[in-house]
Amino acid sequence: MRMRIHIILPFFLLLFSCSPAGYVELTIAGEGSIVPEEVDRLFISYRFYSEGEGSEVMTEGYEVETLPQTVVVERGSTYDYGVSFTVNGYKGGQWKIVKYTSALFPGEGAQEVLITLEPECLDEDCPENEHCELRDGAGTCANNENPGFPE
């Protein structure tokens, strides 16, 4: 697996291999004072996709004191099709929220995506392969959708 991941957090920078290709930039934002009052740790799972090689998952955990946080993932030579992000938030070791998004790698430049941690989604226990979305002012479970990713 060849790709570069930059986790641009006030407290952490991770550089993983190298590639000059396009990248996906994930911004994790929060409404109100959700961080640090409701969420103090984030676990981010990345699933990297390729057209012929399937997919691979990587998970990282981070203490979080402020939002927004930015994660930059560059396309690699093997996993070059797209990436999905699952963000789980915890407070004091207890699960509080799950959010999901995905994007295809652009040929060059950035593909920007956003995950917002909303208070309405706290403690919304969604089934596997679903996450909480804010709809009509309430947290609602929704399917995790990939933009045509190969399985």
C-alpha cells in the first residue's frame, strides 16, 4: 500500500509513504460546544479503495480539544480510487457519535469533504453500515453510501 496521510491536528502529524497525486481533505467540524463537553476523543477509520485490489482499512485514535480538525489523504499507487471515513466520537471512554463520508480521489488537487458532529446525533445508536445524519432538526440513521466504489 503506497499513500500519504497527513493528519493536520494541533497535536499530531502523520506522514505515511509518499505520492504526488490528488488528495481528499476531510474537515471534522462540530456544532456548539460538542468538543470537549460531549466528545474528547475521535477514532477515524479510513477505508482505501482500488479498482482491482479491493480495499484496506486503517484506524487511528486522537485526543481532541477543539474543532475543526483536518485530515488529508493522498492517493497512493495501489489504493488510488477513493477513500471512506468513519468517525466515532467518545467521551470518557463511552461511545457518543458516529459519522461517515466518502470521496473519490481527484486526478490532481483536492477533493474536500466535511463531517459535522451535531448534538442531535449524540447517542444515536445506528445499525452497522449506518451513521447519524441531521434531518429536519433531528438525528436520523442513514445508510453509508460510497460513490460507486468497487468492493
